Amino acid sequence: MKVRIIEPIKELQRQKKRVCAYARVSTDNKSQEESLENQIQYYENIISSNPDYEFVGVFADKGISGTTDKRPGFQRMLSFCREEKIDLIITKSISRFARNTTIVLSTVRELRNIGIEVRFEKENINTLSGDGEFMLTVLSSFAQEESKNVSDNLKWRAKRKFMQGELIINTNRFLGYDKNEFGELVINREEAEIVTRIFNQYIDGKGVTTIAKELNKDNVPTVTGARWQETTILGILKNEKYKGDAILQKYYTPENKKKYTVRNKGQLDSYYVEDNHSPIVAREMWEKVQIEIRRRAEAKGNITGQANKYRKRYELSGILYCSKCGSKLKRRVWNSNTRYKKVVWQCSNYISNGKSACSGTVIEDLIVSKLNIKEETIVKEEVKDGKKYYSYTSKREPSKFDRTNREKKKKSSSVLQSIYRPVGATIKL
């Protein structure tokens, strides 16, 4: 007799879906911040209350456009998906998920390939269903077009403001002015003193490098908290707003560079408004500074709008390097208004940051220009018996040269020959 054991049937435990939600708002204003909090609370409630779901979390991004996938919350959610920690993503709409058709489709396809479903509530689309991708393609195209229309409307509104003489400026990054309740520029007295100091010192003969060094030394703050640089000083000296005028649409955002602005050089209309606000410096002072800027530029041969001529005139620009810190040597004119005028090439790191950054290398233009240097070259400066000696090494194939092995290197190396001589000596090349 055969006996068969019949085991009791075990009740299969239903496996829960691991579910998350994605939420996004495109700006940082208070109303949208509250909207994001409401979205997070909403999804947490509906997922946690469903007995078939295991709540993973709500991934959210604030103040980031949906046209890009470089969103921290979005990328963190995708990382969870790739680690197989999520089965289902719930989101309000296609436009909340992404406003770029390519991003929507590529992301959804990647998730579908690893068995993860995305559910769009507004459009009632399930990406694992048969017609899910077709509907997604159509509707995400509409979302992208909607985003473009919003962008075009914002640009149109900005242009209308410019045409009416209304200024659009972020005073948090603009030294010397604040905005009143009507959006008008009003002078910030404490910051205006810094602007006045810069203009006065420049007229008194100081260069932008010296002014920047002194401001840093005196711990004078910039609007961004960074250190003062030559370009910052020059930008202040050239800014027409300090004489009370304003150029509207001075910069614009190109179509292919959504996060960058570039100088408007005639690509779009610009508008010049005279006496737009109270000046910090007198108009006569501002004009005098512009004349002085041009005079100094001409003395150095660095004239705006003549970049090609500048490069031809100074063939050594950008190819000489300091042996002590590796920075480029910069062409400078010493004592330009005196009979002791001298043109030199000096370490740019030393010029900008002083001896604490680099003890510096400096060589007269009369010396180095005779060497017919055509490639990137390291200049080494040494002092022996009270005299300066220089050696030159190709940056492409750096090696050490001195007077004793110079002849050997002439025969064995195809790189730039090293020349080692005291200042003032003559040499035939």
C-alpha cells in the first residue's frame, strides 16, 4: 500500500510593489515651494495608504528647469532604479517629469528595459502598456513646445520692458546700488564709497592691478565675497551705470546655451537710457576715466577691437612661462610716462597675487625678443654675483640646461636650445 503525504497549502504572500514618486517645481518662489511640499505630502499619503505598495520615497527638485536631466533628485531616483530598488514611479504629468522629448523617451525606455513602470497621472499613461510609448511621444512633444512658448513669452516681456526703458538687473551682484519698492536703482552709500575710491585711484594714476591688491589688503568686500581681480576693477570703471545711464539688453541668452549669457554685440536690439538713475560718479569723471583707459591700452598696444593686430605685434604673448610656478608671463610697461619706460615680461601669478603666491620671474622684452622663440617656453631666472642670468627650456619637452652642457644639447636635442647669459651680453643666434 502506497501512502502519499499531502502537505498543507501555504498561503502565498503577495509581494508589494516598491513605489516612489517624482515631483518638481521650476522656480524658488514661496508659492511654488509650498506647492512642492503639497506634492510630496500628497504622494506620501497615497502610496503609504495602498496595501499593495511599499513606500520608497518622494524624489523632488526645486528651482530647476525640466528641459535638463541634471537634477539632483531626478538623478538620485534613477540611481535607485538602476540598483533595482524601485518597481513603479508615479508623477503628476509628463511636463513635471521632463519638458524635453528626448529626455522623456530615453529615460522611460531605459526604465522599461529593466522592468520599471512610470505612471503619469494627468495623461493617464502607463509606460509598460502597449500604446504607452506612442502616447508618450505625442504628449511629450506638446510639453516641449509648451516650454518653448513659455520661454518666448518671457523674452517678449523682457524686450517690452527694455523698449519702455525699464531696467532688469540683479543688485545682489551689482556694487553700489540697491532696488527700492518700485524696482528703481537707489545708491547704497557704503558700497558707493568703494566705487568712488576705485575711480579716484585710477584717475590718480594707479593701475587696476594695484587697486585690486590694495582693496584685498584692506579687506574691502566684493559683492560676491570673492577676491578683487583686475577684470572686476576694469568692469566697474567701464560700467555706464555709475554715471547714471543704462544700456538695456547688454547681454542675452543664446538658444543653444540656456544657462549662459553673452555680450550683445549687435545680435539683438539694445537700448541706451540717459539719466536713468542717480549717478555715483560725475559724468565728467566717468568720461575722463574712459579716455585714460584707452590711453593706457594704446601705450601697451592693447587696443580693443584690434585683437589680430595685437597678436601680430606681440608674438610672445601666451608662450612664455614662469619656471617657479608655471604661470604665463604677461607683457607689461614699466614707467610708461617717464624716460625710464621699459617693456618687460613678468609672472602673471606674481602680478595678481604678490610674493606670497610666487617670487616671480621678470625679463626685459629687449632680451627675450631677440631669441626668435616660436613655441611654449619656460623662462628660468637666476641671480649670480649680483647679475641676472636666464635659461630657456621648451615647455613641450622640459629639461635643465646650463652653460657647460649647452653645446652638447645643441647637437642632441631638437627642442628649443637653452641660452644662458648675463643681462646685457650679446649673442648671435
